[in-house]
Amino acid sequence: MRRSVIGGAKRTTTTTCLFLLNHAHHRSLLPPLHHRLDSSSSSSSATALLLLLRRLSSSSSSASSPSPPNMPNPVSVQSINPKVLKCEYAVRGEIVILAQRLQEELKAKPGSLPFDEILYCNIGNPQSLGQLPITFFREVLALCDHPAILDKAEAQGLFSADSIKRAWQILDQIPGRATGAYSHSQGIKGLRDTIAAGIEARDGFPANPNDLFLTDGASPAVHMMMQLLIGSEKDGLLCPIPQYPLYSASIALHGGSLVPYYLDEETGWGLEVSELKKQLKEARSKGITVKALVVINPGNPTGQVLAEENQRAIVEFCKQEGLVLLADEVYQENVYVPEKKFHSFKKVARSMGYGDNDLCLVSFQSVSKGYHGECGKRGGYMEVTGFSPEVREQIYKLASVNLCSNISGQILASLVMSPPKVGDESYESYSAEKDGILKSLARRAKTLEDAFKSLEGITCNKAEGAMYLFPRIKLPEKAIKAAEAAKTAPDLFYCRRLLNATGVVVVPGSGFGQVPGTWHFRCTILPQEDKIPAIVSRLTAFHKSFMDEYRN
Amino acid sequence: MAPKGLDYELLNENVKKVQYAVRGELYLRASELQKEGKKIIFTNVGNPHALGQKPLTFPRQVVALCQAPFLLDDPNVGLMFPADAIARAKHYLSLTSGGLGAYSDSRGIPGVRQEVADFLLRRDGYPSDPELIFLTDGASKGVMQILSTIIRGPSDGILVPVPQYPLYSAAISLFGGTLVPYYLEETANWGLDVNDLRNAVSQAKSKGITVKAMVIINPGNPTGQCLSEANLSEILRFCYQEGLVLLGDEVYQQNIYQDERPFISSKKVLMDMGPPYSKEVQLVSFHTVSKGYWGECGQRGGYFEMTNIPPKTVDEIYKVASISLSPNVPAQIFMGLMVNPLKPGDISYEQFIRESKGVLESLRRRARIMTDGFNSCRNVVCNFTEGAMYSFPQIRLPPKAIEAAKSAGKVADVFYCLKLLEATGISTVPGSGFGQKEGVFHLRTTILPAEEDMPAIMESFKKFNDEFMEQYEDHKGYSRM
């Protein structure tokens, strides 16, 4: 069954993208977006609409004196870029819109619902759920934002000595100490030096600051690579299923083809090179030029941490097939099990003896994840190795069109890759904060995992890393029928019921892709620890009553 | 060897086509020279703080406090931060959900968008809907987002002024559309003639191109002119007749250096025109924290406001914005502070006014020094910088110089600018990066070098230029329009 679905030409070449993580948990007055325009039905309805618009405009203009518009509306849904339309966007689909509505209801009439708050477990946005920032990082950022106070004696009373020292160091790396100036389009050179040193310390292999491009979060870096790699729908990228929908969305936006490879849930979402080979061959037989392989490690939404041996096989595969390896390593600090360790693909490739001439490798890192979780800063970088100077020039050019990434984010990226060291004044408070967050995340992951596993019909892999659990639900036939009758996907049906009953917002698995006929949802492990027991008991009670209602 | 995914030959052709002169050959050469120890005066990018402009104190205090909210609980905070900055920091933190470290709504923090809407109401006299205001990481991101929504392929055209800010040409090539140029008239102080627009559109049509949008940059970059109300309403009428979206790049709206033509927004003119225009013409206008007396380029803060855009299209734009999660939050706070500045009576008000006026008045003087300086040079003519941050003198290059450039394999103005750079350390952008009429050459400089350095810079420019002209001029005439 899997084979037939994956093998279908449509499946492989489709560029429909799914993007559902967004956190649209703020007030939205916009009407829900339910129109999914698939090409066959939209073209006819679009034509009809167009005719109607033309008729309307000609009848209304006969009454007015100025000459009438002789063109259709230039940015109507009928005339905008169809690649934009193709992105499917489940966030504004039912679940989050419903959550926003319920939140308004709670505000207007407290006590009117079976719960008293909405718990957003749909997006990896830790500080929105109460996680505190790392003090040292914020001290340095504040000082860099307002360097005028650095000289003042009072600053000593408000800021730690090493944060003042670090702020001076950073300011001295910025030409003119101007944190309000555009920087080099790759990012401030001194900060890139610091980051390169951090990468080197992490991997034990040298890193070149000129290989680094600092970006507004990791997402723009991914976009930049897609822009570079994709010329048409003939260009394909191998992406994991389930995947973080940034990939499907950006591939669709740039008009390429997503070539799926399935992670194996049975083996803890294992990544089998045989599956990669099979999908590559199939895509090639359809005339698709597969240009790159996306690997997310630790996995999102699947939470697995790849074993080094597995990574070696992946590197070998990319080398042999001439594929660019796009390594999404934004969760590198988020590993929760002692038996697993994060290894960067660069380290793995270098330890195999592969250098610049053997492999094109891009590693993405972000300030949004890890223990720091500084999503709002939009800081990140990509390290690009193995690229010819001509290609690198093209990347630089793309970066330069947008001038530079934000300086606060750049500074934070350097701090994340070079935190306080033993002996520094802030070291103790820094490591206490860091360990506190990581240990708590590990406990939360375990508690939620155990809770899911104890539920009837639910299996759940370990969150070895990242910030998510991705439990699988075996939905009873009756529930699937009920979902069909309600014209919703069964996993969406379950998630909606869950939200209505408990206020817990999770994302249906269909937004990430899953083996057809299986159902999942993604739940972050980010609610504060004191809220976890309540979430577990609400989840448990809900699931029990759901199963009671629909059990065969 | 098997081809690899990132082989140059396999790259997206649209990427290769992109040109972005502001950080092109001249800039790279200048950076090299700087590394070799030569003193470089960077006048290639509108980047005021890099040239010594100090940030305004109050916004920096507020953002620093938002970065380190634990300071707000410190009894000594008042020793270093004024009460109004503390109050403002608390205000903005209360508008966020999770402070500066949490993703905001993909369109920006709702409370800040409301402050932008209030500002637009005060500025234009017409209400603005915060749901139609999207905050972005600088105006460039916004422009790219809108262009990528509009452009479907090479048969979609975008009317762009020539000379233009190369963001537009770069983004249009990147998204695979067609740039349809309309020329600004240098002899009419870079004015815009609607008949030219009509010609441009009909010429494009005859080539099978559907023109979908028109870009105006007001005040002009690189040309520095301010559009008059009459001119703007002509443009809007034209957009109405042709069914074009007007993209109004209004990032220099605070940078006005004369009193005859104050900045007037496209939105205000459109609303003043009344129906059917005010109800029909689709308009997207862009603003930023990088320009004005703020000059906070490094923050990457901006917004766009949409007028008469169908709700379904707005949804699509929102969807694409959401793929990048959210604009950076510190810059959103800067934007809030910019559109909702201090008021008379606030503790920091006087300092704020002193600082911002100081910047603007000095820029006005520098604009004058620069224009006059260029006009005193041999074979150089220059319109006055009415607004924005640039001077765009025409350099009348003698045929011998053009030939010399040709044999050096350079475009003539690139040749001139490189020589200028080597001789004086002044890093400019050749006019060819912005587009110009054939056979006419320019360069762009910013008016941003420190005021006290300005006379010396202009003197060193004049010395270079006049010697250059002496060397290449055979006194038989030179390249003219």
C-alpha cells in the first residue's frame, strides 16, 4: 500500500505544501481560509469569477465619469502567483482558528468552557509559554543595544562584569561600534569568527568564518538555498516524511518538486538509506533532477537523534549521488537521552576524510531552539562547505539584496555558539539556567510520552531530541466514519475534539505528512512543568471518553 | 564526475540574472582596499550609523530594557534609565506574549500594528486598519514578499522607474518577472511624465507582457526628488485606468530637505481623490526604521500597509509571511517607538527632539554642500537632493574616457568610480547599477558622511574629477544626453 501511494507520479511531483506550525495564536479578525485551490477546480471557478468581475466593473463604470479600469484586478486571488496559492496552510485551518475563537470566548465569558486556558502545544515557541531567557545573553544584548551606559559606574551594579566585558568585545568587532548599521551581508566578521570558533570547538574540525552566512532565523537560510537549487518543477529535493513543513512550503513557493522519503516509525523513525535510494531512483525515472537531500536531526516532528553510523551512510549516499546535503541541525542542543549524542554532519563527513571537494554540505542553526529558545530574535546561520567560489558568490549576492540580517540576532548567534566558560563570573548562573531548562524539558518529554503510551490505541516514540512528540493514534473505524461524515481528516477530527474538550492545541499529523492510513498529531513538550500534570489528566480523560464514544 | 546539485551550471537561472550594484564590484574593491589599510569613505549604502550618526537615545533605552526585563525589577534601574523609558518598555512588553524571545504573530505584534495604524491616521487624516498592516524585517523583505505574490512568470511586468533602487530589478529577476522601465526626466528634476508611462505599458503589451504593478520611490532613490501632489494623483489615475497595483516605496518620508514640496503619501492622495479611485486602486506602501533620522538599519524593521487588496489575497500574503514565522521582535518595538514617539511633557522629550532635529538639519546642510560641490566640478551636473539620502550627479565623460573604459573591459561609469575610489577612497555606486539613459553616466553617493568631513570630501572629489577630465578630455566635446 505504501509503495503504491509513494510511487504514484502525482505524489512524487506534487508541490503542494503544508504549513501548519504557525502559531497564529493571536487575535485574528481575518476570515478563515478554507478555499483550497487545486488546479483543476480553481481554473474554471477563477474564469467564472473573472467574467463576473469584468461584468460588474463594466456595469458600475458606466455610471462614473472617469475611464474604467480595463484590466482585471492585478492582485486578486485569480491573478497572483499560483505557487503562492499552492501552499497549503493548515495553521489557519480549523485547529488554530478554533483555538483563537475559544480564547476570545474565554476572555469574554470566563468559566463558559470546560477549561480555563488555551494551551498552545502547536509550535516550538518556548518563551511564549513562560520559559525565561538566559540572563547572560540578555545582559549582553541590552548593553549592545544601549552602549551609552557601558561606561557608567552604575552599569556595574545592574550587569554582571563578564556581560559588560563581552559587550565591549562585541562592540569592538563591529565597525564604528555601530549596532544600528547594516553589516556585511554575511554578518559581522568578528561575530562569524566567534561562531566559527564555536563550531570548531563542537566538532573538532576547523570552520571557516567565510563559510558562514548569518540570517534572520534559520528559515530565510533554507529559503535562500531553495532559491538557488530550484529552477523548475524538474528540480527535486528529497525530504523526510513526516517533515517540518517549512520544507514543503518553500519547495512549493520556489516551484520545485518534493521527493518524499519515509522515516520508519517501527524503528524509532529511522532513516534507511535503502529508502533514499529507492525514492531517488523513482524520481529520476520520472525525469526529476534530484539536487539535494534534507535531513532534520534531531528530527522535527519525530524527535529522533540519528546514530553516527547512520549519518555516515547518509554522507556516503550524498557523495555518491552528487546531492547537496541540507542538514537542519537547529535542535542540536535539544537531546534528552544519555545514550544519544548530537553529531553534526560536518563532523561526520570530516571524520570520514571527506573535505570540500567531496561533498556540498549546508548546516542550519538557529537561536530559536536549544535551551535558549530565542524565537523572537530571528537569529541563525548556515555554514556552507564544498561550494565553488562562483556558487558562493551567488549566495552572497542573494544575501546582499536583503542587505543583512538583524544585528541583535547576529550577536545572539555568536553568544549561543560561545557561551560563558568555566571561571567566568556568569558561568554558574548560566549553566544552572541551561541545565534547569534542558532537564525540565527531558522530564516533560518523558512524562508526556508515558502519558500518551498509557492511552488505548496510542503508541509514541521517545522524544530523544528536539521539542516534540509525535504519537500515533489507531482510530476506531467508527471515529474514521464520523470524521468522513464531518468531511474532515480523521486526525484533524481528533485534534478538534481534543481542543474543544481540553483547550490543548496540537497539530494533526497530516500537516507533516504520514504513511497513508496512519494518524498522528504533534504536541510540543514546551508547556511549563507545573502545567504538565493538568495536561496529562485532561488528555487522558478526553481520550478515554473519545474511545468510549467510538470504540468498535 | 557526476554533476552535483550546486554546480554553477545547474543553479536557478533567475538567481544568476540578479544584479545588485549597491554591494557589487565597487563595494568589494572598497572592502579590499580597506583591508589593505586605506581609508575608505563608504558612501555606497544609505547606512547612517556606519558613518558616525548616533542612535537616538530614547528608543535604545526602551529596547535595552525590553531585552533585559529583569532590570525592570531592579531598584537601581532608575539610576540609569529615565522613567518614561521604563514605562514604555513595560508597555511594549505587555503587548508581546513572551517578550522579545517569542515569535510574534506572523504579521507583527497586534498592539504595534495598532500604533502604526494610529500613526497613519494622524499622518494622512484617514483611518487605517491594523489587520492590513504587516510588520517585516526591513522594507526590503516586504517588497520581496509583495513582488513574489504578484509575479507569475516572465509575461508579468512591473513598471519601475529608471534610475531605480536596484532592490526592484534584483527582486523582479529573482522571481522571474519582467522589469518594464519608465524613465525619470533628469532635466525636469527627475520628474515623472504620465505619457511615458502609457508608452511603456503599450510597448510592453505589444511584447505580450501584462503590466501588473507600478513602483514609485518617493522621495526618490537614487534621484532624491519629492513627488508633488498633482503628480501623485496623475499616477494614481493612471494605475486606476490600467488596473495596476501601486507599490509606494516611502521609506524616506522623514528625509525632506526643502519646504516647497513636503512629503505626501500615496495613500492620502488616493483617499483625497475619492471614489471610484479611493475604492479601487490597489496600493501597498512601505516604510522602515532604517531611514529618516532613525537610521536604524541594523535592526531590520519595516512595515507595509495594504489598501484595496482583496481579503483572499491578504490571506495568501499572510500565509507566505507565516512560513518565515515572524519578523524580529526588537525591530517591531523600534517601529512602535518610531510611529508613536515621545510627546511634549515627557521627561525625555526635549532630548529626543534635540537629537532628531540635529540629524535632520545636518542632513539638510549636507545635501546642499554636496549638490553645490558637484555642480562646481568640471563636466558634472547635479540636481538638488530634495529628499532621501543620495546625490546622483551626472558625469559627462569624454569619449576618450569611454574608450579607455572599453579597453579596460569596464562600463564607463564603473571605470570612473573605480578610479575615484583608488584616488580618493570615496566608495560610490556607478549609475549603471540604477539604470540610466544610454550614453549618460552618473554615480550615486549618500549625503551621509559627517558634516565636518564634507568639505574635504568634496574637495578631494573635485580634485580627482577635474584631473580625470583634464586627462581624458580632448576639448572636442563630450558625451551628452
